Amino acid sequence: MKIFINTPDWGNRWIPHLYHALRMFQKVMNPEDADILFSAWCNETVTEWSQRWPEKVIVSYCRRYEMFTLEHMQAINWPAVDALIFVSKNSMRFFQSLPHMPKAAMKPQRWVVPNGIDVNAFPYRARSPRTNKIAMIASTRWVKGHALAAQILLALPEEYQIHCIGLPGSSDYAMTCAEYFQNLGLEYRFIVDGFIDSDRVPEWLVDKDFILSTSMSEGNPMNIIEAMAMGIEPVVHDWPGARDQFPDHSVFRTPGEAVRIIESVEGNPHFNRRWVEERYTLDNYKILPEIVGGAIKRRGAGVPNQVREGAPNNLEGIKENQDATARDIGRGFTDGAAPEEEDVFTSSGVLSDEERSFPLPCPAAFPFL
């Protein structure tokens, strides 16, 4: 069967691995010629596909930012979407709990597939002596928590620096951050290196001791995974789902806790590397043919033999000691069919009853909800 894969225009090292995982399908360059439409993002492209070609099989990742683009979420023809892939259990819980999400959005089969990287592409080294350089990979958006990063840096000795790269965001937020850092006297300790191509990130990380995430919300951040593969110590804000994905001793709730992690940690590069090797490798993508094949089958078509042969059975080959997030890859609806409409909020096939009880912020305090 023919497949069209929609990927971002900007570089991502995981894109070739996505193509490789779906290599048993014939790739085409035009969505009109495809039987299967596969998107790396649940954005306006999926909206267009669902409206123009509801007869085609549609499978899409749904990461984070897409959930808050109300115009796309409400414009998608959800009965035409066959499967959604989330990169973390928390992202899927959040999707299922958002009050602005149409009830029809619960129709597609939902899967949890954490990100995976080619660990060999990230050079591991013992991190000694320390450089006191803290890496931060974050676009210029409020959700990335630059003010929290400033408070952490302010509480650290002057020899510490934060080096930040990321996509540019709104000019008003960027100017506000610049003025804020200057007001705190941090303009020479918070160093913005601008945007660099993803292929150069490993080189940029080589002399960094820590990777800092001060976000309020994340899916399954690739930058932390990649840095840990190089042996770099993670320092991760306690956003929902962070403790399910990263070592508990690396997660902080307050600036003071972050400072204590940075100042007290002796560093265990081997542990960080192993954490990634056991949870976030390319093996995670082996389930993608099974997801697409299941979508084809539910459409009433036969599943090609090479799809069945290329897909693991119940995640065979995934390491036994992976954490709960990784072990939940591929545990979709057990009968292969989406639940009835009245059951969509209680029959995910992945989450326990306790996990489904996801607390929501007050909509009055967060008008974007």
C-alpha cells in the first residue's frame, strides 16, 4: 500500500528513523496518490486531510502544542482519523481531559509511543572536570519558563552560566525576558546562542555539565533525552509527567531544589546513558507498522503480510526493565476497535482508573482552555 508521510520543514534527526520504521509501505510524494496518510504533527495538515480524503487511512502523532490550537482541534473531521500517537501517557491524559476537545476526538485509537534516538549519534564521555555550564534548549515562549531559569541562575554562584539555544518566539516575550535578565544582573551569565541546526546540537552540548528544563509542560522532550545519552546531568522542573520519564533525583519543584541538585550532584554519566538506552532507543518505533496495520484492518482492508512480519508482537524486543511509560507502547484498545461514543472517556485501554482522574486547571484562570 502507498503511504505519504508529512514531516516538519525544519530538521529533526528522528525523521529518517520514522521513514525507516515504515519502510514496508511504498512512499509517494503526493498525498492524493496515497492509501495511508501519516503525519508527524496533528496540525492543519491533518485538518485538511480529514476533510478532503476521509476515505484514506489517517494516522497522526499528537504531541503538545497542537492540543491548544482550538481552530484545528475543532475543525478536524475526527471520524476520518484512525489513530493518534502520543509521546507520553501524560500527554494522552491531558488530551482526553481538555474541555475544549470535541467528543469525537476520542474516536481514534490512541497509542503511547515515547520518542527514540540513535544513541550512537550522541558521543558519550565522562564529564570531568566540570565546566559549570548549564545547557537550556527552549524556544522563546512563556511555557518554557525562562523566568524560573533566571531565578535558579541568580541563586547559583557566579561561575555558573546558562547557555540557551532554541527557535525564536514572540518579540514582546523576548524583549521582556531580556529586560528581566538585565534587571537581575544576569545578562552576562545567561548566554543566548540563538538557533542552531539539530545536527549541530551534539557538538554544542559537548562542554555542558547539565541540561536544564524549566518548562511548565512538556510531552517527551527530546533535548533532555539526547543530553542524557551524552552523560549530561538532567535538571528537570516537575511538570506533569516529568517523574514518569526522568530520574526522580533529577526533578525539582522550587529554584532552591534545582540549585541543590546542581551544586550537590557528583555526576553519573554512565547512569544517564543507561537510562536512555533502556527507555528511549529506536526500538520504540518498531510498533509504528503495527499501528498503521491495525488502522488499515479497521478500515476493512487486509493487512499486508510484511506489516505483520515487521511489527513486534506485544512489544517483543523491548527491554524488560523499561519503565511503565515505555512498557505501555502499543497497548491500544485490546479488541482492535475504538470504543462506543459514550465510552470514549473511560475506555482508553491504556490508563488505569486512577490515571484517568486527571486534575484540570481552572478555566477561569487559564482562558486559553
